[in-house]
Amino acid sequence: MAAGGYLDIVVKSAAGGLLIAVILLLARGRHYVISGLLVSVPAVSLYTWWCINAEHGPVHLREAVRAAMWSAIPWVAYLAVVYAGAGRLPIWLNLTFGVLTWFVVAFGFLVLLRGGS
């Protein structure tokens, strides 16, 4: 990768960090709903899809987008576990169960998408 490619990654990482900072600032105030919505902004995926298409073509782009569509199911499973555990479990345990649920469901879909091999 050329030096310009690394600089591009650093700039995009800084932009992503800025987006996270804005989300956290909103969450610390009274804007919980807005911060929750911003978490799902497709800002990262827009750039990712552009790069995949430019570097690998539309066939690989379709494959990556297909995998991303399937990833919505593990994300919803994660959110359901965190929602169900809110106020019932300590936050660290609640989030741990949510992440473990995400990994289990995501692994299941990975096996399914790869045809069980």
C-alpha cells in the first residue's frame, strides 16, 4: 500500500472517531434517541462500498453487501439482548451477553452463507 493509501486510512479513521465523539456527546446530554439513530448511519459503509467496487468490482461489492444485509440479523439479536437485560443485569454483563449473542448468531450466518463448509 502506498503512503497515500495509509494517509487516506488515517483521515477516514479520524472522521469515524469524530462521528463517535458526536454520538457520545449527544448521549451524555438528553439526546438518547438521536445518538441511537446516529449509530446506524451508513457513513462507514458508503466509503467501504465505494472502495470495494473500485478495487474489486461490482461482483465483490454485491457479495459484501449481501453479507452486510445478513449482518442485520445478528445486530438485531444483540439489540434485543441488551434491551431485555437493561435494568435487570449489570451493564457490563448485559453488554457481554449482547456481544456473545452477536458472535453466535453471526457465526451461524457465516456458516450458512459459506454453505456449511
